[in-house]
Amino acid sequence: MRTSIFSVLLFTQVILGSPFQAIRDIDWEKELLGRSSSDDNLEPRQARSEKSLDAIFKSIGKLYFGTCADSGLLNNAQNAAILKADFGQLTPENSGKWDTVESSKGNFNFGGLDTLVNWAVTNNKIIRGHTTVWHSQLPGWVSNIRDKATLTSVIETHVTKTIGRYAGKILQWDVVNEMFDEQGGLRSSVFSSVLGEDFVRIAFEAARKADPACKLYINDYNTVEKGSTYAKTTGMIKYVKKWIAAGVPIDGIGAQAHLMAGEAKNVPASFAALCAAAPECALTEIDIVGAAPAEYVQTIKACVDIKNCVGATVWGVRDPDSWRASNNPLLFNAQYQTKPAYSALVATLGALPTVTPTPVVAPREAVPAAQTAAALP
């Protein structure tokens, strides 16, 4: 967002009028050098010369460079130290999904999600919510619904309770996830089978009511991986434009970017086409088979070069913890050391012109401990 100071200022204005707490000055020693009183256990991170990718991303006008985690990795001292030093945003990898949050009707378990939100608040990290309506990791009681009114009510209740619980604390939510098939139409799911495409409107309207200040995203894979003319990419663009024109409150498109080796060349044009269809966009789940430095640079640079791309998220810290562990797709190796792709990103992005740093937005407060019981009505 080198040329989009207006967008940064507009975001800041929106946040200042929201329940988020303004704003702390960036601790540049911590952000750039990775120095923190709590990082003493991570000598390799303190010893290396690379700057923080999050600090660099913010210095060129973006809002964050993030990753995913859940409570197990937050309790891993080495992993947590890298999160503090290198990343500015956290996405829950699994703790926000339907089968975890509401495995049986009306019984909500926010324990894992509360842990992540509270950790992020404590450590001044931005949060992306993930994900409320998705065909996968969906409990059977939802998959078996066949009545339109029942499914509508179930979606509204789930979205309202989940997003509403963290209102004012989460910057972006993936409201609907992976709803398109490879031909660019609606994926077959209980949601599309019972409600057709109207489930998208139902979910987004409930999300907007639950947290009016949050940026609401539609998120999918194979939308930048295969090229700008790929049917899934053009289908997503067509539907999102139609829904926004009809008043569905979609604020952003998330492109997951789970790339095979050799696919990074398709990202710039595909992502530019997607970003043109919505007010903002983000790369949301990046991992690249083999983690070739040139491919990581080309993928991340696609966000840098697009005015309304607000940030990038890699899907994990180190290779062994990735869902694609055998493909070594991330920026840190098994010993928590940076890989060549990290250094290539630092060198390339660090050489770009900077803008006035945008203050890190910190949520107002953690979720009260009294609310973190395993099951809530």
C-alpha cells in the first residue's frame, strides 16, 4: 500500500470510532530487532540480523504480516517468541471453526478461541477471525438440517454469538469460507443445497449486526493459484460483485494461496483481479511447497503492489507444524531458524520506499475470565 496513505488513514479513522482502543506507539526496537524481555529463550532469533517482516510490512503501508496458531503453539515458548517478534497478526487455525465452537446445538465452547484472543490482546497483535460458515469441520447436527427456516436461524445464531462475543476485538472475520467449486459455481453443501446462494446474505448480515466495525471477508482457495482466467477465480469475482451490488455487506476477499511449486507466477494477475471486485483484500493462508525464495517474494509482492491489499498471513510458523509438513512450505525450519525465503522477503521488501508507520491497533481488552467456561448458553 505504498500509494495508499488515504486507505491507511481511513482505516485508522474507522478504528478510532470503534470499540478498539487506540493505539500505542510501535516499539521499533522490538519490531525490527526482535528484542523483548520475554524472548530470552530464543537465542537464534535474537542473534540473527533480519528485520521483522511485520515491521517492514507496516513501514510500506500495510496493516500486518501475520500467521496462524492455537493454544498449543501459543504455549510453546519458542513458537510464542517468534510470534511476538516477527508477526503482527494472529488467525485461529482451528479453534474458531464450527465443530469446535458449537459441536452440539446451542452449546458453545469458546475456550480455545478465548485463549488466542486474550494472547493476542496481551501482546498487541491484530486478530483475523476464522471462520463461521464453512462446509468442512461442520458437526453432523448442522449437516443434517433440511428445513430453510431452521438452517437460517442456526446460521444467524452461530454467527451472532461467535462474532458478537469478540466485537471490537477482531479486525477481520472470514464469515464464509470455501463456498465455490472449481467450475466457479456454488460448492455443494448443506448451506447451498437448502438455501441456495442466499446463505451468504444471511451470514454476512448477521455478522454485520454482531460487529458493525469488523471487516467481513469471503475466503477461498485456488483463486490465485491457477491464473486469472481460472473458472473458480472468475466465478468468485462474478458472485462477489453481484452480492456487493445487492447490498450484501462484504468488505473483503481473502485469497488463501496454498501454492504448489511453480504456481507463484499466477498470483499477481489473479490477485489483482480479485482485489478489484471488493473494497479490500488480503492473502490469508499462504504456504508454498518447497518455500522457494523467489516464489515467496513473488506471492507477497503481489499484495504489496495492490493498493487495497491490507495484509498477508502465512499458514504457520515452522514446517513441522504445517498441515503440509512434508512439503516444507513455511518460513521457519524445524529448529525455528529462518529459511532463505524469509531473508529474501526481508531483502526485497526492506528495499522498498517507506511511508509514515501506522500505529499498531490494539483491542480494548481481553475476554473476561468469567466468560471462558467450556460451555455457554
